[in-house]
Amino acid sequence: LAVCSFFVLSGYLSYISAQKKEKFSFLQYYKEKFFHIYLPFMIVIFISVGVIHYFPKINWLNLKPETTSALLGYNNFWQLKANLDYFARHVDSPFMHFWYMGILLQFDLAFPFLYCVLRKIPKKSITCILLGVFTILSIGYFIYRSMVEENQMILYYHTLTRLFSIFLGLFIGAIHSHYHPILFKKIDARIGFFLYLILLIVACILIDANSPYFMIAMILVTIITGRMITYGTVLYQTELFSFDKVLKYLAKITYEVYLIQYPVIFLFQLVLWKDIIKVPVIIVITVLLSCILHLALSQEKNKYMKVLQILMTIIVGGTAGIGFY
């Protein structure tokens, strides 16, 4: 369910960041996406291929077609065609989570064209109304498909059935850019934010993929995330958290954590440890590798960190080169 939250955030941040620029440039947009999104993504793919190559026990039948689908941004459609079940307990591939990247890359390719059309509309109120209408229509389409579609994975993987979360993010981004966040004035921002956060956590814990309420919950989580963004925007301006630096660093490596988690889990399926030991080790290794990848791709100003960064870049680049080969 939490994937809905990431789609909302993707739509919201894309609109907000584009709106902050005085002159929107296609070239600059794609350049930023390449270095921030696609380059780490590509490196993790090649590192995974390179490392798994040295595990002869792993018989990864779909290595080439699946890797190609991930790199070219259509992995969600490839997984549908391959009849892969994202909710299966056994991880059949280190790239099963890259169906999300397929939709994200498709959105990133299309967004500049949509934004340029919206930017030419003279009245910003019309822009907001249009995005609101697109959101409602896409929710309607999702509900319709959930009523007629027997294969649940189509609803989960398909780009068109995921558009409602992205459009809601774009809609909220437009509201925040051109007007003010819509808050319920009688509710304190902190209370509102944490109430929605509790609802989100409860939904993610109690409602799994087999629940008859799963499709309804996808819509509710999307709306809850939209409200959390609105309250969170207000809270960020008031500097609510005293451990800001810790949160900001964790935020910086979360994309790397997302990319790396499944390849690590995939490899650890071969290790016959008890789950009580395996899970903490997977978490520690995932976070450690995420920090290394983030350091290798960052621009460090500290001269001591710069030396470490160069070393990490050589290691990461060399391992990715083996995978590419």
C-alpha cells in the first residue's frame, strides 16, 4: 500500500520543483533525472548482475530480458507478461521491485510535455481544476478496472491503474504552488499530520494484498498521503523535529535503500540462517551498501571524505563494470 504514497510524492515533487524554475528546460530536467534517478538505478542493476554471476547456485533464467526491461523502463509490463506475483513469499528475481521504476521512468519521460501544456494555461485556477478532474477520472478508471479485472496484478502493475496517485500528487503540487495548502483550521497541523500517519501505518499493517478491501485501501492511502503532504509542508516550516540532521541523512539514502533491498534479499535466500538472525543482517547490509553508493555518487567538499569517496567510486564503478560486461 505504501507504494501509493511514493507515487503521490513523485507527482507532487515533480510539479513543485518544476514550478520553482523561472524557465523550464527539457534538457535540464532530463539531465537532473538521469544523475539523481537513472544513474544510481543503472549502477545497482549492473552491480547486482556482476555479484550474482559469482553465485553458481543461482539459476536466473530471465537475466537478460528482465534486465533489459528494467533499463528501458518497461519492467512493469514485462512482469505482467511473465506472470510474476509481487506478493509471493519467494523472491524470484532481484529486480521484482523495479516494476515501480518502470512506471516512474515512464512518468519522468512524459511529465515535461504535460507540464509545458499546463504552464501555457493563463489562469492557474484552470490548471488546478484540470488536474483535479484528471485525478477524479483516473480514480474512476481504477475503480472500473478493479470491478471487471480478475487478475489483481494488472491493477497493481499497470501504468494506467496507477495514474490516480500520480495525478493527486500533481494536483496538490499545483495547489501548493499557486495557492496555499488547504488545512482544516480547527485541527493543529501536528495533530493532523500524526493522525494521518497513524492511519497510514495501521492500513499498511492490517490490509494485505489478499484483503477484499485492498483496492479501496489503495485509494484511501493515496488520499491520506495527500493530506500528510499538506500538513507536513506546514510542519517543515515550523522546524518540528529536533533531530533534523539525522532525518535529512536518512532521507538522502532512502532511494539507495529502495534500490538495493531486493538484490540483498534475493542473495540471502541462499543463506540457511534462522529468520531472527537473517532479517537484522539484511537490514544492516542494505543500509551500509546504501551509504556506500550514496557516498560514491555525492559531491563531497571535505577533503578526507573526498578521498573515501574516490575509493568508493572506484569500487562501485568496478563492480558495475563487471556486471555491464
